[in-house]
Amino acid sequence: MSESGRPMSEIGLDGVTDRLKNSLTCAEDGNGVEINKPDFRELDLGSPVSPLRNRPRGFTATTTTTTTTTTTTTTTTSSSSNSSGSGSVSGRNGSHLGRKKSESSHSGELSSSVESSPKARGFKPGHARSYSSGGIAVNSPPLNVLPTGNICPSGKILKTGMASKSSKTDVLGSGTGYYGHGSIMRGGTGVKPGGGAVGGVDAGATQTANLRGVMAGDTMKRGMLNTDPEELKRLGNENYKKGYFVEALNLYDKAIAISPGNAAYHCNRAAALIGLKRLPEAVRECEEAIRLDPSYVRAHHRLGSLLLSFGQVEKARSHICFQGHQPDQAELQKLQAVEKYIVKFTDARRVGDWTRTLREVNAAIASGADASPQLFACRAEALLKLHQVEDAELSLSITRKHEPSTGGSPESKIFGMLSEAYVFFVQAQIDLAMGRFESAISSVERAGHIDPRNIEVSVFLNNTRSVGRARTRGNDLFKSERYTEACAAYGEGLRRDSSNSVLYCNRAACWYKLGQWEKAVDDCNRALTFQPHYTKALLRRAASNTKLERWAEAVRDYEVLRKALPYDTEVAESLFHAQVALKKSRGEDIHNMKFGGEVELVSGLEQFQAAISSPCASVVHFKAASNLQCKQISPFLDTLTTKYPSINFLEVDVEESPSIANAENVRIVPTFKIYKKGSRVKEMICPSQEVLESSVRHYSI
């Protein structure tokens, strides 16, 4: 359990990574370099200047994307309100008597209420109501389910009759913070005109979505013909309450164009932008509202919540605790929690305690600073230092979706470094670890341009340039077959960056060429410590272990490579020969074992008996040329010969070879039987492709 009171599984690396992969598209770096790009081109499999070939010519990998939809029913909670002006949507129950002049002057500002007062309509407080929309019955919960003036956070979609639990998210800019006193309903549950879902409504809700789209379109049509800014604001509020944030934004824009000096219009526009996850723009709108009316309490509270989500604690405090007004206690508690965790991870980073740094920065994000590029960059740096490079890359990719200046003024700092420079500083570290040397230099140079007086940036820039030069010199020496000198060059780079897996792997290639396979294995082990899925290091370690006749270790690495590169025939053949050598070293029969080939047609009983007597497993397809199912599955058998080259694949036409069919008691086609050393170990009648491949995989060497 974290200090924030949430299970670590919710904010831990696995949960965070899953939610990140589902929520975001990882961008390429500034130079368009892929995350797992090999270091450089290679002369042969033992060279540090060659990538693995992911697949041979003639094979095409197809990726299928499956979209899953979930049927949901949205439940809306209404709170009582008394509007004192046109288009007002109040955020508090009860009377407005005694309210300060600065508050009452903004009657059109948005808050949590989504309907007029139930009391005024004859509803009894605390009683549940039901209504129907588009054929879907919705029961509203009792009016006291949420505290008065509260909001419905992002993603709060309730299934009928079920309660919803509060949840946090690690998606940058879409957290569950309450953006303003009285606040708003976070976006994502509305439906676009024409039935398009915002936040995920399945096909079963199409009728309701179309109805709502027609309603929104009608409201927009009325709004575009109107020139009264108060009426435009009222129509915008209607759209906002229904979750039509784009339409609401358009109406607020038109109201602002007519009356640009109205602070309430800008504050309402900020609410619509929050619903659209355009948080930096929402900040600017709140600032404009405050400029127009410095005593505008709701704008201050909303801006404070936004700044808190960006991790700007001091600036957030000045707005949440606006002088002369009672702060929202929930927001104040969030601010205090974020501030506490920021102090903790700052101290942990200073002493190099990266495990504690990761724990505390995760807690800060979970507590409300869930839109801060700097905090996600800090988490990426901690993951990198803990040798979780891929997770670090994923965490940092979130910051690329937002403006560089998101979350603070140009002069704001983190760890003594200008905030914008820190993001590039972490990017440079990840680029260097991934072997993207040129990109690393470019990123740290950008950090230096932003913060030229920062010593940490200057030191890292000089170090990165030195490592890049060492790598380049080592590559040139390797290409000239001066392997001993290349080893020394790579070693010079490793003295400056002792965790660079690319340099270790390159030096391993030099040791391999020099016949020093033990040293090659050691360097590959170091490379894999920092990047466990580094295929080139796995390949070189397997090749070195083959030279040392460590067959079990070689087989283990080649099996991992086969899964990563299923269509690479060179890896498949290397695996086969290592498996054969391992069997031979154990004294097992390897007579007539062969690698790959085509499906062999068997027509005679003696030929059949000899073929299935092989020490390798034999898969026999009993077929009939006239049978449609046999014709459909035969091409798949050809694919399996490439993926499982250690298996013998045979075909028997039962119409042309009835003696074999009778001997094996085959009555239905297609029938598949698997034999080992002449004995049948598996039989499948009309199997699916998945079942067939699963069985073949099980009996492969």
C-alpha cells in the first residue's frame, strides 16, 4: 500500500504501463527513430554494425487490430440550484442570500448542477427518480449521493443499478481532479452529433446517440443564428451539461466574440476545454477571466486545480487559497499531498535513491499532479536508472503529446533545472541508453539551449559527445577488421557510460571475432542486464555459447529469439543445429534428423513406416484431393514447415494410398496424426489451425 492510501498495483509500474499503452500512442523521437531500432547495419551476424533481419523475403507480418466496445449507461446526478441570472448553472444547493457581489455577478458560470432544482419541480429530497432516453431507462441515485457542489469526475459511468468507485488515472492531462470550486463534470461521457461516442459508447446505444446528436445539432443551429451573448452562453451551458463539449465551445466562442470582456464567458470556455482535455488552453482562459475580474472566485479555484494537476504547487496555492475566501477542502488536501510527495522524491533523487524516487513520484501523480510533464519525466528517469528502459521510454512518451511549456511558466524549475530543459535532459538519457547517440546529443543540446547555466546539463552534454565519438571510432575500426583497437574504443565509451548496452554488445562482437568467446558472453550478459529483450545481444551470446559447446545455454537463447523473430530462417536453423548437438551430447538418437523442407508426399506403406520412424516428431496429414477442408488447410501446413523446421511434415492421399489409410484406421479427412520414433502420440480429426499449431509446437524439439 502506498503512502497515498492506494494499492501500489494501481500506481505501480505494471498497472501504469498497461494504462499507458492503452491510452497513448507512443511517438517517435525528434529524429523519427523507432524505439527498438538496431544500432547500425551489420556485415554479418557477428558484427556490431549489423541489425538482425526480422524476417526473410517472401514473408509478410500482418497486424490485426481488434476494437472492443462496452455497453454503458450514463447516470447523471442533479443538485438543487437557484439561478440568479440567465443561463446560470449553480454549483451549490440552497439559498444564495448573503453571497458576495463578486460571485453573484457571474450568473452564467458552469458548476455541477445539470438540471433545474428538483424541489421546484415537486421532487422530494433524497428520493430516486427514473426517466427514459432513447429507449434506455436510467435511474438517478438519491440526491445526497455526492456532496453538495461536488462534481462528477472523468470517466464516472455507472451501469444501471451499480455504484461506481472513484479511480485515478496515469494518463497525462485526463486526471480526475476537480477543476474549480463547484466545478464541472469532466468530459468523456458525451456523444457527438451523429452518434459518435466521446469516451466509448457501444453500438447498442446508437439510437440514443443519434437522438442526442439531433438535439445538439438543433441547439447549435439556434445558437448560430443568435447574436445575444447571454442566450449563446445559455445554449452553451445546455450543450456542456449534456457532454457536447465541442458544441458548447463553439457557442462560448461566439459569445466571447460579441462580448470579449465578460469573465464568465471565458471561465465557461475553460470548462469546455477541460472536457476536451485541452488543459493548457483552459489555463489561459482562466487567466484571462481573472485578468478581466480579479475577484472572480470560481475562476481562481478552477485555475488552482488546473495548476495543481501540472504539479505547480505554489502557483496553485495562491488560487486555491484565494485571499478572503474559504478554499475547497478536497482541493486543499490534494495540494498538501502533492507538495509532500514532491519534497520526498526531490530528496530521494538528490541522494540517488531511485527506488524511493519512483515510489514518491508515482504517489504525487496519483494524488493529483497527473498532467505534469516534469513528473512523468522524473518517473521515466527513475525507471531508466533502475534498468527498465522500455518502461522509461513509455512514461516519457506521454510528455510528447503536450506543449513543451505545459504546466508552468518558462522560469519554473525542478531539481534546480528549468522545467522545460529537464524533459529534454531525460529524453537524452533514454536516447543514449537505447543507442540513439545522435538523438541523445540533439536532445541534451536543446536542454542546454534552454538552460545554458545548468551544470548538470553541461556535464552530461560533454559526456554524451565523448560516448558518441567512442562508438563511432569503434565502428570504423571494426569495419577495418582492427578488432583489438575497436574493443579499446568501445571500452573508452563504457568508462563514461557504464550502463550502455549497445557498447557492450558491440564489444562482444569484437571478442567473438577475436575468438575470445568467454569475454563475448560476459559483455552480452551485461548488455542484457540493462535491456533484457535486446535481440542482438541474445544472438551474440547464443553464437558464443555455440562456439563454447554450451548447447543448453545456446538452445535457451535461440528459443527466445525464435519467439521474437518467428520468420527468421537463420535463427530457426541455428536453433535446430543447437538442439541436435544438445541431443547428441546427451547420447540421444539423432539418426535421420533433418532441418526443414517441404511437406513430403508419402504413397507406399514401407515409405510411410520409414518416415515416421525418425527421432524427430512427424506430422502426417491424411487428406483427399477432392475434399474442400483438406484444400483449405494444406497451405497452412506449408507455413508450419517454416515455423517448425525440426518437424517432419508428411501427406498421405487416402484415395491414392488406401493401404496406408486402412493400416492407420483413417475414416475421416482431414485427419492429422503425430508420430515419434514410429509410435503415434497424437490424433486430430478436422482440427482448427490454432489446435493444429498448438500440437505441432508441443511436439517440436
